[in-house]
Amino acid sequence: MTDLPVIGIRLALYADLMLLTGLAAFPLYSLGRDERRDTSFVPGFAHLLRWFCALGLLASTVGIIVLTANMHGVGAFSVKPAMLRAMVGDTAIGAAWLVRTLALLVAAIAAWNFTRRPTIAAAILVAAGAVALTTLAWAGHAGASDGLAGTVHRVADALHMIAAAIWLGAIAAFLLLLRPEHGAILPEQTALAVRSLDRFARIGTICVLVITATGLINVQVILGFANIGRAAASPYGQLLLIKLLLFGSMLVLAAANRWRLTPALDAALVDDDPALATAAIRRSLAAEAAAGAAILALVAWFGMLEP
């Protein structure tokens, strides 16, 4: 069996768990207490979180079956219950799957109660999503590291993913806020998006700093800075370089959103003509989201390669 199904499952898990965690965090820092409960944005938001919980459970279950099949050299439909029990009970990957499943079940319960207790539910969802994300570090290069270096690598990898999740979740939330309904965007949604963009500025800066610092730690542990030149000739190094270029493009777009497009949208609201400014920031956010999706695809791919 090729690695393609495993790469696809890894991508699905990265995308799903990051969006679940990041979207759940969004109301905690970007919406006031009343806004979390009273805006028309909340019911659809809660419904989306429930879907991400369900899709995460599905992708994780399919993933453990495919990994078990690969380990035994059989097809996915030939996996026996005894093989799965051994995988879950005797391997670190199986233990990670079990923790992830429990975390997603907790998240699903919280998502179901989001509209009634949004603050508490969002906090539980963020914690459960972060735990589920952390389990993915056990199945990649970080999971293969031993000793103190392995511990540092896993912690750095987990923080790297959580910070990225908050950033990507914010992008998704802004696109949801600025999506047209019946051909137009409600003025109150645009105003809420502007306030949320302003509130995200400090959180976004922290996310970038954490991603950068933990990324440097991961590069040192996996490659060593002395070996970067040699690694650039390998498929792993080349994909890593593309990832860095995409990350740089996201920084440029985020800066444009923060310093140019958000103030322009705020000014357009005062002039009661926000259509052009809204379209501009939606295009920028969509480009930022596309770069983020490409990074996740690369991570799912080069996580299967030898550095």
C-alpha cells in the first residue's frame, strides 16, 4: 500500500483539528460576552464545530485502521479486531489515537451545548482540541525522537500546531463573518468583523512568535542548523523551503490585513459604503487561507519523508 492514503488522512486530521481548535478559541478573544450569545453568527458557528468533531472522529478512526493495515501488510478491509486491539494497546500511535478519541468526544459534548453556554463550551473545546492536536505529534518525526530531545521536540511541535490552529481558525472565522447572506453582508456582521480583527492583532502576533520559535527548535532537532545546506538538496528540505515561503506570504497578507485593509473597512463603515473594502479583505483572507491549506498539505506530506 502506498503512503497516499496515510498522507490524505494526516491532512484531514491536521485541517480538521486545527480548525476545530482555532474556531473554538475565536469567541474567547474576539467576541464580548453578549456577542457570544446574542449574535446571529453563533448558531451556525456552533453547528460547524459539531461537524468538525464528527469529522475528526471519522478521520481518526479511518486513520488507525489504515495504519494497522499497513503494519500487518493487509488491506484496510482485512483488518481484524484483534489487530486493532494490539495496535491500540501496545503502540504509542494506538495510545495517541485513544487519547484523541476521548478528547474529541469531550469536544463533541461541549459543541452540542455551545449555544447555551458559549464561554464554558468554547473553553472546553479549545482544551480538548489542543489535546487532540498534541496527539498528532506522537505520530510524526517528534514521536520518533528519544530522551530529552524527544520531549523538547514533542512540546515544541504541540505548541507549533496549537498556535497555527488559532491563526487558521481566526482566518476561517473572519471569512464566515464576512460571507454574503442573500447576496449581501449585514452591516452588523461587518462591524463585528472589524472589531474582531482589531482584537485579534495581539493574539496573532503571539501566534507568529510561537510558530517561529518552535519552528526553529524543530529544525534544530530534526536537521541541525549545520546541515541545512545539505538538507536543501533532499525532497524533505525542498518541501520545507516551500513551506517557509508560504509562511512568509501569510505574514505579508496578515500585515496588509492589519495595517491597511482593516482600517479601510472601518473607514468604509463610517461612510456607509463598505462593499469594496469588504471584498478586498475577503480576497486577502481567502489567499491567506489558501496558503495555510497548502502548508498543511506539505506538512502531511513531508512528515512521511526522511529528513
